[in-house]
Amino acid sequence: MALTITNLSKTYPNGVRALKNVSLTVGSGMFGLLGPNGAGKSSLMRTVATLQEPDAGAIQLDGIDVLKQKDDVRRVLGYLPQEFGVYPKMSAIDMLTHLAILKGITGAGERKTMVEALLQQTNLWDVRKKALSTYSGGMKQRFGIAQALLANPRLIIVDEPTAGLDPAERNRFLNLLSSIGRDVTVILSTHIVDDVLELCPRMAIIAQGEMLLEGSPSECLATLQGQIWSHVLSSDDELKAIEAELKVVSSHLVAGQHEIRVFAPTKPGPAYESVPTELEDVYFLTVARHSVN
Ligand code: ADP
């Protein structure tokens, strides 16, 4: 399974250039599309999911021309949009059965087997008869995955699925995503660096409609190896002075003390300690460098 996006551009009628000449190749397995809010992730995902048209560019999914053969795409696509609406009074099992019919799974026996298996897989079996309106955020998202998996899709798109989940729900959701077969392609769009770090062997960073970096997390980390330094601040005023001279990547409180991470090609001073690069550093610097340009 290969998805190839070539020179995709989109400007909305209000003048916002949401996608600027975006190219990207996504193979089998989990792919992380990382970018801040407003980066263009949903615009890109909706376009791949055949829900909106680009102004220019092409998308190929194996032999399918995504922008022209929309029905062919929809047959192999599972999509969990950012805003996933359900009929709140319906139970999970009824809703999933209804969606299975819409997906064209017409055989009653096949449909029942598939719906039941998906409810088991997403750990919703015990609550399958409860109204979806009573579900927690994590349960709703797992239901979202159940519907995305209907009819054995080969490409699954999940748009910002962990935003708003508590740590336990997020964990359960990420475990579920990672359990989806390796021969399908899963694109996980997110602004949460740890989602990508935990799940995705390949990733890309997008900001302001432009694709900025693509590779494995370790390739992305290698771009900054040996250039991240940590330093414990002696006072709050010190931070301002450092910011005037150095690129401060992040600042954390550690046991009540402010610890900063800075980017510098060489050791900035005796009080700085070399630390391993984290994906968060790469993400922050990639996005920050771009917004300066
Ligand atoms: P992300 O999913 O990364 O948050 P979006 O694709 O939702 O990014 O948005 C990219 C940019 O396009 C943002 O500036 C957003 O406000 C704008 N945008 C998104 N959808 C529309 C729309 N339907 N009409 C006008 N502007 C839009």
C-alpha cells in the first residue's frame, strides 16, 4: 500500500493558503503527521479522504487516482475525522450496524460477525447496548476506530484522535491503533509529539501548509544530535538574558527549578550540559524556524 501526494495546494475562499505545494509518500504501517493547530493537517486529510477538492496537485493510492476515482478510494478507506458526529441516542451496536450497511456490507451474517468482532477489538463489547451519548471521550474515540475499520480498509486516517483524552484513555486508544494490522496504512494526524514517538516508524512535520521534514523519528532526531543543551536557571531574570543570545527550545520546572533546553551547534557555556535530542526539540525548532522565515 502506497499513498503518493504530489504538489497539493489549497487556498480557501477566505484567502487562507492551507496547503502549499505539499508532497508526501506514505507506505504501509503507522505514519505520523505532526503539526500545530492550523498547520493544514485536516485540510490534507480531508482531501485524501475525498471530502474536499484541492486547487492543484495529484494523489495516487496504489493504482487509484484519488481525486478522480472517489468511489474506489472510499471502498478502501477508513476515516476518523476530527469532529466525529454520531446519533447520540443510538447504541454502539446499532450505530455500527447502520454504518456497516452504508458501507455496503449487505449480507446480514457477514455484517453481524464484523460488527461483533469490531466491538470486541475496540473493547466496547460490554457497553455495546449503551447509548453513544453516555460514552466517555475515550470510548467515543474507540467507537470512531471501530467504524473506521468497517469493511477492512487498506488506508485508515485518524485526525487528532487523542486531543482531549485523559492519559489512561489515550494509552488505551494508542494501543488499539498499534494493534491494527501492519499491512494497512494508518495516518495519524496530531499535534502531540508523544503520539508519534510512541507509534510511528515514519513521520512528517507540517506547518503553515508546508511539509517541512520527513523521515523516521530517529532520522529526525539525528538532524539535531549533539546540539541540544540543558541548563538550570539561577533566577527568572537569567532567562531573558539567555533568550537574547540563544535559541531556547523549552523550559520545564524540575523539582521547583527552571530547567531550560537550548539549541546551539557548540557548547554555549560551562554551565550547559549536553543532553540527548528529543523529538519535541526537533518539532519545536522545525516549526519555529519556519515561522521566522
Ligand atoms: P489543522 O488540521 O492542522 O489544525 P486545518 O487544515 O484545519 O489545520 O486548517 C489550516 C488553515 O486553513 C487554518 O488557517 C484554518 O483556519 C483554515 N481553514 C480550514 N478549513 C477552512 C475552511 N473550510 N474555510 C476557510 N479556512 C479554513
